[in-house]
Amino acid sequence: MTGMLVSAAVSGCSTAERSVAPEPESSVDSSETGTWLRVVGAWPERVTLPTAGTVDCTRHSSDHGYGYRAFDARTSDFTEYDAGGERPGHDFDVSVYIPNADNDTDNTDGSSSSHVMVQFSDPQGRFFRLTGSGTDDATITPSPDGTSVSFEVTGSATSIDADPLLVRAAGRIHCDAVTEQTY
């Protein structure tokens, strides 16, 4: 299945920004398994979701034909005020939203409304947020069976207590089962 391009948008505030993009690493390899996140420009290595982490994959649908898929993974409960969570530099919270292709006749691959939000703590315990949506700076690729999604987004991750950080976040969320919800 082809990936969906998504642009990076930022949330939060700060002043300075690095002007050079992080060196590209290889794209997400479809043979990589499990749930993990790599943040080039902020973390020294790829972080795999620990056993204590949570992952949730849900397919939402309605009687009117509208629907979307939601993929969520988080290492622990951490927020921007808790000094980076339980494991600074290893904690993350990722959410990916993909509307069904039949929601929009011009949106056969879901790309126009898909988005990803990556929240992470750096090794110093600072909390950052990076979001991507639209059609420019990221790729979101759901698996054919709907149990996983791979993503890659490049942009300025923002923080309430640090300058924006130019990063490339890539990862994968995998669920053993998908929950069906009708509304």
C-alpha cells in the first residue's frame, strides 16, 4: 500500500530553530516489527515500546459511512510538567489518525486528513511535541490488514522550556488485535 504524505506542523512556542535538517536515516523498513520510535536529532537510538507500555488500535465507523482508524502507543503516563517521565530520553506518546478512503471522494488513500502526533522527552527530561498533517513532510503507511501503521515526519518539535528542535521521527505502532467501535 502506498504511503500518505503529511506535512509537519508545530504546536507550542519558543524562539530559535536549527536551520539544518537531521541527516536522513533509512525510511521505516516494512520488515521491522513491534512498536517503536526513533527520533533523529533528539535521541541516540531507536526506542522499543516496553512491556509496561500501552498500544491501542481502533477502527471507528458510523451508520452514515464515515469512519477512521486510530493507532496509539505510549511508554508511560508522562506530561510536559513531569521532568520527562519515568525514563527521560525514552518516553513517548504517539497517535496516528487515518480517515477511511470513502470519507472523501478526492481522498482515495486517506492522505488529505491523516495526521500523526509525536510527544517525547529528551535525555534532559524536556517534553517535546511534533505533529504532521496534510501533504508535505511525512509519510503514514497503514498495513493491509489494519493491525499496524508506519510513519515518518520531519519538522520542528516544540517545547515549553526549550528552543524548537528540528527532528525526524519515524516509527511503527503494531496491535495484535483491532477494536471495532460504531457510533
